[in-house]
Amino acid sequence: MKALSLEYYKIRRKKIWIMITLFLAAEMIWAAMSMSISISRSASNASWEALIFSIASMNGLFLPIISAIVVSRICDMEHKGNTWKMLMATNTGRNHVYTAKYICANSLILYGIIAQAVFIVGFGLFKNISGSIPLSLLVQFVVGTLLTTLAITALQQWLSLTVRNQAFALCLGMLGGFIGTTSGLFPAAIRHLFIWSYYLDLNPVTYIYSASSGTYVSGMLPVGLLLAALCMTIIFYLAGNFHASR
């Protein structure tokens, strides 16, 4: 608990909250413009499912980059301050610092995910979307997005703490954003190998294409993909923690 509180103390002047807010503001403005144009073309597009799917599809681009920047900013200070050498003179293990940084990074991104859910509700009410607020879909959206983020931040932190040059970690985040954006173009067997595609796959709303139009279909999150994302999270976290703590 002390290590976690110190992580929040160390980033107090990093303005990470502002960075996350600006990135999310850009995403939400983009989503609002896209949905407004879509609704103006056809009233049938004014649905909660369409709004949730729009945000989920954009998360494949924005959240991998946000995760890479947040984790890199939190981890880079340890390389610059030679923290690993100083820890040898204390009774605090590297694994405790690793865990504290992981919790700190994900708590910051969780703020962004909750902000997205609030935006979905607010925009839907502003546009007078018919039907009650889909609390079940929103909860599944938050769970799927958070679980995907947990796996990605575990991978990013592993790289950020073991490689001093943070350019490699940021490049991985940009590569992940590209994969997350284009993942819908690949077959499911290939797409499911990349954790960044799970922002769209672990989404309670899917878009079914047909010859003349498409339909938004809502349902429960696929259990198989949930377990796959959970396994990736555990593997990346344990491997990174073991490697950084050696």
C-alpha cells in the first residue's frame, strides 16, 4: 500500500490526468461527430447499440496509445532516477514496485473507461435515443475494455521496465493502435491472436454486414475470449514481474 501511494505521489506533477483527458476528448468528439452524421442520414441509426459499438471500435486506436504513454511515463522515472540500485539498500522488493506501478497505471486508465461510459449515457440522452439506458451493455462494455487494457498494460510495463529506451514501448503502443484499428479486416482465427483486437471482440455489440445494409446485434461477452484475455493478462504480468525482479 505504501509503494502504491508513493507511485501516485511521484506522478503528481506529470499531468498524466490531463493527457488522458485530452486523448479521450478527441475520441469522444470524433465519436459524437460520427454518430451525429449517421443519425442525420437515417433515424434508425439512433440506437444505444450503435453508440457503444462506435466507442468500442475507436478504442482499438486510442487506448493502446494511451496505455503506452501512461505506462511509459510511470516507468521512465525509475530509469532516470536509478531506482533499481537504490532499492537494494531498502527492504522493498522490485516485485512490490512492479505491482504498485501496474495498479497505478490501470487505475488511471479505468478513469478514462468510466468517462467513456458516462459519455455514452450523456450523448444518448442528449440525442433522445429511444429506450432505457442499457446498463447491462454498459457494464459489459466496461468489463471487456478493462480486461483488454489489463493485458495490454502488463505487456507495456514489461517492456518499459526492462528496456531503458522508452521509444520501443511507445512504438509497440502505436503498432497496437494500428492492429486494433484494422483488426476487423482479418479473419477471427488471426485476429484473436492479438490482444489489441479484443477492444472490438470483447464488446457486447457487434455489427452484422449484409448485402444492402448492416445491423447492430447485442449479446453477452464471449466466455472463450474473456478467458483468453485473462490468460494473456496473467502471463504478461507474471513474466514481466519475474523478469524485472531478477
